[in-house]
Amino acid sequence: MSHTDPAPGHGQVRLHVVTGKGGTGKSTVAAALALALASHGRNVLLCEVEGRQGIARMFDVDPLPYAERRIATGLVGGDAGHGRAGSAGTVHALHIDAESALLEYLAMYYKLGRAGRALDRFGVTEFATTIAPGVRDVLLTGKVYEAVERNSRNRGATTYDAVVLDAPPTGRIARFLNVGKELAGLAKVGPIRSQADTMMTLFRSPHTAIHLVTVLEEMPVQETWDGIEELRGDGLPVGSVVVNQVRPREIDESVLATVRTGGVDEAALGADLEAAGVEITPHLVDGLVAEARDHAERRALEEAQRAVVDGFGVPVLELPRLPGGVDLGGLYDLAARLREQGLG
């Protein structure tokens, strides 16, 4: 499958779940995806559930409360066939915590406004989410579900064309989303169990896509494959694999092969540097050759892992390493790359 093939059925996806091994940049990819989706005049909600306030840091805004806040404008550009060519949409953000989600759940479904807040003062919400971790995940994913499937219970709330979830890491993602299985021993009947079953209908449907972020290193690639197998085993829909932090591939492979085998003509290299006006020292040439060898070996390892990723049988997208680090401008650049490759 080519690197630019979009995920099958992408047009009907309303919930994009982004996961990945720690250090691969999954939060960065989630933010860029939200910006990419917020083109064509669409409204997008970017959610986080890990309590790190990563969205606020990436978009350079104040720490987010448990409330949907507009934080950015999406990419400009669109499809004239949709009648919204050139129009940017908006990105809203939501920091979800289990305690606030429980209080909102009690207020919406049981009309326990002040009573729910009283329970919070007595520590009931903390007790409920600590004693039963499965309940905590139901509350977190339940708020995401509510944002995707807005109804009259949440009057006046913004309706979104897509929701992007910056989800827990790959090693926990199947368990996090498979709330029905997690609650099997806690609630066999009742409203919480019913809500979990309803959520699973969405999570297993074509309206959801779970994207896995990796870098071209052995451990993250292996964890990505393990995650894909686990998700498929639980009937959860895999979207794309996003290969992040890809180094430039500007040097021809034949040149890299020469460098790896020690075939660099150091005298010719020195002559070329002198012709360019560079003062030559033995340490300079030796250092350049050593750096070139390190780069060549790194490229060989990356190409081997790229071949492994290509064998996963899912759409693969690539994002470049940003030399200056990730800032808002960099997020828009990554968003444009995602959209060019069919995700957005």
C-alpha cells in the first residue's frame, strides 16, 4: 500500500483517535490532524485525557479547564465542490478529567446539579474513579462519545464535524477504548453498562479511525504492530500509521553505501572543501567522514524499519522532523503534510 493512500472510508470518520509509544510525538500529530481537519470551514474538537495540558503548551494558551475553548483557526483551503473553497474552520480544545466528567454525567442524566457537586466535596468521585479504573475510562471516553454524538441533553453545545482524541499510549489504547470488556466484572446491567455498550458501537464503527504514531526505530515499530494486532483482535478500526520525525532523504543510496563501506576518498573531499574556500585540517575531514558514516548507518536502520511498516497492510503517512522543534508554525506545516497525504 502506498504512503499516500488515505484510510479506507476516511470520509465518514467523525472520531480520530491518535495513539503511539511515548516519545514518538503522538500529541503533536493529534494537534496537526485537528488543524488539517479544520479546513473546508469545518469545526473540530481536539481532546486530551492524560492530564498533561499538552494542548495548552503546543498552542501557547493558558491551561485548559473542563470546558471547550476555541484555540486556533484551521488550514485555509478547500474543495470548491463543497461550496467552501478557501475557508478555514476552527479548532476547539477540551481537557477531560474523570471527576469533572462524572459530575457532568450526573447533571445531564440524573439532574444532580448541586447534589453532584456535594458528592465531589465528600470525595465520592475520587473514590469511584480510583476503586474502579474501568469506570474512569468509561467517564473519559464517555465525554468523547458525547462530543461526537451531540444531542439535546447538552443544549447550546457546539456541534463538531470531527473530534480528535489525543489518547493514551499504544500499550494501553485497546484497553482504554474497550470499555465494555473492562466493565464486564463491574457492571453487567444498568446505565453505566448501557452507556459503555453504546460507546462501543461507535468505537467499532466506520465512523472511528485509530491512528498509530511511530518513528523509524525498532521498539516503536514493534509496539505499533503489537497495537495493530490488539486493536484488530478487539474489533477496533485501525486507520493509518503515521511515521513521524522522518529525516530528509536527500543523499543518494549509492553514496550512502560508499560511506558505510569506508570508501570515501578523503583526499578528494579535502580538495573539494579547499575549492569552496574552507580551511582544511585533518580533524575536520575525519569529523566529516565520521558524521557521514553515522548518518549512513542511521539511514540504513530507518530504511529497514520503513520496510517493516510498509508490511503492516495499513495506509502509511510520513511527517518530517522539524529542525527548529515544534511550534505553532510547525504544527500548521505538519497539518498541511497530513492533508496532502489524504488525512484531513
